[in-house]
Amino acid sequence: MRLAIIRRRFDPHGGAERFILTAAGALISAGETVTVIAEDWAGGDAPGLDRQQVPRGGFTRAGKNRHFQKAVADILAAGGFDLVQSHERLVGADIFRAGDGVHAAWVDRLGRERGPLGALALRFDPMHRLVMDTERRMAAEGRTLFVANSQLVAGELRQWLSVPESRLRVIENGVDLDRFRPASGEEKAVARQNFGLPDGVPVVAFVGSGFERKGAFKLVEALCASNLAGVHALIAGRDRRAARLAALVDRLGLGNRVQLLGGLDDVRSVYAAADLYALPSLYDPMPNAALEALASGLPAVVTSDTGIAVHIAEAGAGAIAGRNPDDLAAALASVIADLPAHAEKARALAARFDLADATHRWRNLYREFQ
């Protein structure tokens, strides 16, 4: 089988891209041919992976998106692929992995956070209108099978796009339980020393790009709370708002407790040095970094608008928090107060998301098209 996977901007630090590389590697090992079609490629690879880069075009954000859709359509029309799986909103794919959720649901959340004027601006933004229109066309076309990576997204596909059950599957993300595992005492000590962390202080990890959406600013503000005095944070991720986040850290006088690490090729040292993980996202369908943290034995503090939240709550593998700094601080403090118990439940929960099981479910899905 020749499989095409479409991802417009391929950044190896992104959760979707890490998923693609991991899944592609497993499929190639099983004898499949995998080609990634992308416009930008910032790095990352898997042995045997083919790449096809499309030229850039357009001037506005919406125009660039339309150009990409047209360029991909031309490639697919030329034939050669048995199955087309897209991680981008475009018409014509056999499978759409809704890894970024439903755009209309995201715009709705963002509008409520930004207030009436902000919501109005989002409503008339050409880029948002194009993406939401494309989602509606994909649903109406009747061809594409939608794959949600959480029950949260599945519900929103039904609610916002009226996707019927016959064209909807749920395949939650997977994590490599051998690559991501709890650090030994020696490994933790070395990692903490490398980051210059004092002995005995609680350390919160944040891993992810998209600081505004994922709540990096909210986390920094929460660290000012009196019940988190002395708590340190390691923030890893590449984001255009990194300078703004650094300025906030300085303004709040947290420079000695918060480290901004930028994008890292390997984040396992961050998990090894940390005691818990925080992701106060406005919207996160199924965060891969949260799965990695759980597999590393870190309890997670997330919002209810993340696809992993229901599992964390059921397993007691962390806490569910609001986005405001006070609620977030209270949730972090509650987990820190009983770290060993939460950590044990975190690793146990991660077993539900074994990458081998997720890959098996994807291969079974592909068989439906053969």
C-alpha cells in the first residue's frame, strides 16, 4: 500500500508531527510505503520515509492556505497513492485525522476568551472563515472518513459538522512506553543538575508549541501564588510569543524559578527533571506531550478542554484545573501535596495509550479501504 500523509508545516517539535514520524516508522517497518506531502519541512525523519514538498504561493494567510489546498489537489489528481490521509482541512482525502480538533469549536472558545469585540473579529477573519468553510465542505462531501483522537473531538464533529457515525472513528493517540518511562533516581538527579535546579524543590514541566493556546502564560502567572512559593518550572517549546513570555517572567520576578528552554529535539530530560506536568490549554484535542509526561510518571494538571482530561480525572492521575491563575495554582498545589500516589497512577494510565495498540488500530482502519 502506498500511503500519502498531508501536513502543511512539518515541525518535528509539534505533537502531530511526532505522531506522524512514529506512526510512519511503524508502518514502514511493516512493509508499507509512506510519503509525507508538506509545504515547509523544519526537520525530522523516519527511515524509509518519502517526502514530497509543494511550492509556496499566495500572499494573505487565506490565500496561502488556498494555494496549498490546490497544490495538494494537483498532486493527488496525478495518482499513485492507494490511500490519502490528511492532517489538514482539505477536500479529497480518504481519511481526515482531526488532530487539531474542530476549527469552529476552537474559534468559539477563543472568541469567548477574547470577549465580544474579539469574537466579532474572529468571525470575519478570512482565514478562519476559509478553514471553517472547508470543514463544512469536507463533512458535506460524503467521502472523507473523520478520525477523532479523543471523545472530546468526536462529540464536536457531531455537534459542529453533523458528521454521521458511519463516517466517524475514534483512535486516541499513542505513546512509546519504552522511550518514555519514569526516570530512575540517578537519572533524575543528573537531569536536575544539568538544569541547575536546587535540591528538593518541586518542578513543573510544560512542553508544547503555541504558548497562548496551551497556557504557558497562565502557568507563569500561577507560579506567583503563595502556595507555589519555591516551585520551579521548565518550559520547552518553540513559539513566536517566546519573547513576550520571557518579558512576563522578568516582570513577575520569576527569572530564578522559570527556565524557557526553546524547542528541544528530545524532551525526555525535561520530564526526568520534573515532578509533574502542566498544560492549562484553552483547547487541546489530545496532547501528545501530556501522554509522554504520564508515561514518564508525571501526574498532569490540565483543563477540561483537553481530550486527556476525562481519563486523568477517572484515574486520579493529576488534576483538572481552570485557566485562571488561582484555580491553576490550587490544582498544582493539590497534586504536589501527594506526588507519589499521583505519579503511580500516571504511569498506570499511560498504559492505556500504548503506541503499539494505537498503530494496530490505524492499520485495521487502513484495511477498511483495501
